Amino acid sequence: MQTPLPALLLAVFVFSASTALSKERPNILWLSAEDIGPHFGCYGDPHAITPHLDALAAKGSRYTHAFTAAGVCAPCRSTIITGMYQTAIGTHHMRCKAALPDFVSPFPMYLREAGYYCTNNSKTDYQFGTPSPKEIWNENSSKAHWKNRDDDQPFFAVFNFTGCHESGIASESKYTKVTDDLAPEQRQSPDTLTTLPPYYPDTPVTREDWKRNYELITAMDAWAGDHLKALEDAGLLDNTIVFFWSDHGVGMPRAKRWLYDSGTRIPLIVHTPGQAPDVDSQMISSVDFGPTVLSLAGVAIPDHMQGRAFLGEAASSPPKYVFGARDRMDERYDIIRAVRGPRFRYIRNFEPLKPYYQYMNTPEKGATMREIRKAEESGELSEVGKLFSATQKPVEEFYDLEEDPHEINNLAGDPTYAEQMAEMRSALRDWQNEAGDLGLLPESEIEIREEAAGSRYQILHREGGIEFLAELTEIATLASSEDSALPQFQAALDHKDAAIRYWAATGLGNSPPKSTPELLQKLTTALEDPAPSVRIAAARALSRMGEESTGVPVLAKELSGSQQWARLQAAIALDELEDLARPALPELQAALKNQPNKYIIRVANKAVNDLQGTSNTVP
């Protein structure tokens, strides 16, 4: 893999671009929202009340195949601001903080060097510390506005509507009351909504959540209308390109955090003054947004950017596929990768032995998730609902979105689609290798290696990176199969790289084989491995092979280790061992105190309360 040009060439890029700019450089306005899919009138939704954005789409471009690179805000927003995949730069885990390589600058910095006034109002969630928002933007605050620029200075301004967030669905707010002023025939009735997904229990509680989703979108549309009116009042409509987009799909279970269309397909509307209205079906990813803005502003797109421009001087041909990744969501790991084409979606579950609905504190508080849990306990789940309440996932999923828009009929075993699946499987592998997918490295290993490499990106973008990633993918794939690959795992426990050793031990723990003296010796030796991830994976494997008296004390000890993500890994392993973890109860209780990582507290709290038979939810 080639290392892109260094950051010192930033000025060269923008100088050469700015000298070629016309005097009439366009203003660019971004209106973004959180946690919504394309439930708009212009997208054909029969219940949507979105007059302002429908009108914008009627005179602009409405994109039908726009997707985010992740199903949750922070990893996705890191792709948007850098034009690089979160899995490549190490921002793929929720609420992590990566060091960017020195040649990567967030794209507004290129615009600023070219003379643009750049403001953000005011969500960031970029998952890196340097450069800071103050360095990226001319102004980043709740007061940031294009109106504060110098006379005749072109602007790039971002405004984000927070009211659509899943927390707004969870509780009534000023935004859910927006329809009170509508005529009675326009107000939503939960009983008459025809778009409730079939994987939710059809109950009054769930329908109320679904209704609130529409109400929040209506409130957001009014907010967007105010911003468009402000442009018009300032006489700027004729020189301002307007984007509207969402950071990912609906803020409800099996949508937000997931890689199905429900979690990654987004509305994208772009209005360019003087354009003819159109409906555009090209494949677009959120990683493309930054390069597209640079292209429209006449600023050269740096070579390191992995996204591409879909508008402007540097627009390129659309790709055949776009890609998505799920990694740690809050306190739980679940490595999933997805490929989306115009019609089909391919999903690869690298941890299929984990359930779809792992217990996560935040979504468990939602009313719809509580309804799902109630239906699980009572045995009242529908056949579709049972698919996603399963204790395991298939290794591969494959869906025909034209025939099955809710992605409930997995065609992975149908020979009719074998050729298409093989092509998308290959496309996924190529993308992982080219981008440098860090997701198969344990998070504790990423932090350890980041310091030596200088950045997370450089971990796999050094000599031998592709070859190592191929080897890592092979052992991780073996570890996620239901059949134990005992000879390969035993051999890999001696590998020179800790990540390979980790997956070997994880595979043994996933499908515990019958113990032998040789295997027990190897795993016992691994309990002294220099890498905490390997020690924990080996202790988990021993515990699941009936050697919990050896494994559980090691897991308990690792709860107080120096590496925070290893502590989380140990807490998860103990939680999954259920009653076998009882000897570690004192250490789990101790982990609830003086603990800076809230995710460790959440997992330890659940494990403690399960062992004691008390409530799980914590802040």
C-alpha cells in the first residue's frame, strides 16, 4: 500500500486550486439530521409531512441510493469529515479517539486555505483529537453561521438538527408536539401507519415510537425550511448549493447500529442553482461527501481520500458497490461488513455466534426494544421477529432489496444467487485489503500498535500490510465458523503476531473442542502472553472447555489491568460465561467503582445483576 502525500503539500493543493477558481465561487450549505431514513414525501412515503424538503427535491437532485459507511453517528461522521473510511483510520469503534496520520486534514481545512469561511453548528463526533474543531472550522459553536463571514467571502456552512435522535423517540419532546398545529386530517395516527417494519412487535407502544419518528422528521423539515428561507431573504439562493442528508438510518432497534438499509440508507437531496431537477440512482457513500464539496468549490481532492466526488469538476464514474462496517457499538463488539449494490446486499458476520440483539444499555431503554424483550419472554414473537431475536447469526446474509426491502429473506443458501454472492464477497475482500480494515485487530492491540506506528492508519499501511491482513482475515473467518479448526488454531497459538494468536484462542473458545494435554498446555501458556487480548481469549477458551477454575481467575485479574479495552474484553467474557463467572463476582463489583470507562461499568453491572438477579440498566 502506498502512503499518501504528506500534510506539507496541503498548501500546494489549495493554492493551485484557488488560483483556478472563478470569481463566482459557490456557497455551500449543509443541512444534516440524525437518526432518520428516507421517510419523506419525495421518497414516496405515504405518511410523511415534509413539504420544504420535498420542494427542494422537486427542483434539485434526489438520490435514491445514498448510504452511510456505518449505522451510527460517530464512526460515520469521521468518514464524512476526512473522506476516509472509519475502518482505515481507526475511528470504527464507537467513542474511541484515534490519532490521524499527519497527511490527513479534515476537508474544511482545504476550503479555508482556498478562502472559504467554514462554520459548523455544531455537532462534531469525529473520534479524533487533533486537529481540534477550533482548528478545522472558522467557528464551531451553537452560534456559528454563514452570516458572520466577511463581505463577498464564499462560505461552507453546516447546521445539524439534533431533534431526530433516538432519544427523541424515547420520550415526548417539543419536536413530537409539532403536529399539534396541523389540521386533524394531517395528524398521524399510530393505528393507521402502514409502514411499521415487520420485524417489530405490532403493539400500541411500538406504533407510538414509529409515529414519533414521523413527528420528529416533520419538525426537522420545518427547521430546514427556516434555513432555506434565511438564504432566500439574504438573496443567496442563486449562488448557494444546498445539501440535505442524514448521518444514518432510523434510531430504533435493527436499524440504528445495523448495516441493513434500515440503518444505512439515507435521504440525500442536493440543489444546485440553475440545474434541471432529476432523480439520481448512482451508488453514493457518506465517505463521498467531503470530496464532492471540494470538487464543487474547485479545490483539488487530495490523493489519500478514499471517497470520490459525485458532483463538480472532479466528479468520477459511480462505483458498482458501496461498503459499510459495524464494530464496537457502545459496550459490545460485533464485527460485521456489508456490500450494497443497486439491487443486492451482502453481509459478512465475523462474529456470528453472538446474538443479533446483544444487551446494550442505551437501546435497551427504548420502548420498542422493551416490547421486543417482552415478546421474547412471552413467546409471542412473529416468525419475522424470531429471525432477529436468534441467539446466533448466519455467517453470510444476502438480500434482494427489490423483492425484499425489509431484508428478512436471507438468500445466502440459494444457489440461484451463488455467482452474485461470490462477486460481492470478492468485492468485500478487495475493499478490506485496499482500505486497510483495522476491524479484525482487537481494540487493545490497536491502541498498543498505534503508539509505535504513529497512527492507526499506518498499522496496516506499512510493508507487508496486505499480506498480514489476508492472514488475519483467514484465521478470523475460521474462528467464526461453527466447526472447530483445532489443528490450525493450535498452530496459530504460536504465531509471532498477537492478533493471530488472539483469533486462534477466540476460535477455540467459540467452538470448544475436547481438551487434550497438548491443547491445555498451549492455552495455559497463553495465559502469560504479553498481549492482554490473547490472555483474555485463552482464559475464555479454557473456561468454556470446562477449565473455569483456571480461566475465570485470569479474567477476574484482567478486570483491573492497565489497558481499558482489554478490561472491557474481560468484562464481556465474564458476562457471557453467566453462572460460571460467579467466582469473579467480587472483581466485577470492584469494576463498578473508580472506573473511567462507562462501557466497562455497563457490562460489569449487567454481569453482577444477572448473578444477583437484579435490574441491569445503568446511566
